[in-house]
Amino acid sequence: MPAETHMEGAPIERDEVLDLVRERLADILEIEPAGIAEGASFADDLGADSLALIELVEALEEELSERSSGFRIDDDDLEDLRTVRDAVDYVVSRFD
């Protein structure tokens, strides 16, 4: 892995987060990442159930904890993450 992925608190670009969310979600839902629009609703557009969202959160936490030690998505915040854009905005805001 590139060294920059292991830097503590390293800044992260919005496009990079979007790509990461798309890739992990595509793996979980077994669809193509290109078919995941930023404005897509997890439930309505992508058919993701609560289990799929939990898997996404776990995958993001695992990947991003390399960038920011102990990166977590708070359980209380999960209900606010309804679209791909919501998830991307949430992650980016945690790195600001």
C-alpha cells in the first residue's frame, strides 16, 4: 500500500471517499460501482437493507482507521445516512 494511506490524520479528498463508498457498496450489493450514483438512496435506489448498511459502515471504518486512528461512524448518526452523498459528506466532515 502507498505510504500516504498510513499517515495519521491524513487529509482525504472527497472524490477518494466517493470512490471508496462506491467500491465497498458494490462489493456488498454485488453490483457495478459505476451504477452507483452519488445521489442514490441506499434503500430506495440501491435496495440496500440495514444489514448491507452495517457492512458498509464496518468496511469504511476498517479502511479509514488506517488514515485516522480509531475512525468510527457513530451508531446515532446511521439513521441520517440515507444516500451515498450523505455517507461521503459524513466521512469527509470527520477528516476536516
